[in-house]
Amino acid sequence: MTPHPLLAVIPPNRLDSLLDITPVGAALITVTEIPEPEWGTRGVTAWRPDGDTALVVMETTLLDPDDVPHTVNEFTEALRQVLNLDAREGTR
């Protein structure tokens, strides 16, 4: 599988401990492990393209890894709405 193009512009330090990616059109959701969890064990971040960079749309940390699928679903729906708005405005 070809890597998602947005991965090339996300700062590499934001991809440390990458566990999973979920493509959402031109956007992307990353799930990372938090190695020394103070406030959570997983990080979930929704990214969208912004010119030659990646823009964080939403981000959270989760205490329970079992919450990841629900959070990814919520972020997916929100990203779809953002991408639809961008398309209607002609900005992407």
C-alpha cells in the first residue's frame, strides 16, 4: 500500500510511536502510543493538508486504549465535514 501523501509533511517527531493511520480523503488520522503516560496512553490526531504542510484539526489523549476506535470514528466524521466545507468554499 502506498503511504498517504500527508505523512510526508507531518513533522517526524509527531509520528514517533505511530500505531495506526486512518486515511480520510486528503486528510489523515494518526494514533500514537504515549511512551511515558502522564495524561494518557494513546494520542489521536486528525490532520488535514494546508498548502505544503499538515494542519492539526483535532487532537486528544486517551487513558484507555479501548477508546481509540470510538475516537477515530468521531474524528473521521468531523474531518469529512471539514473537507466538505473546504470543497464548497473552494479552498482545497
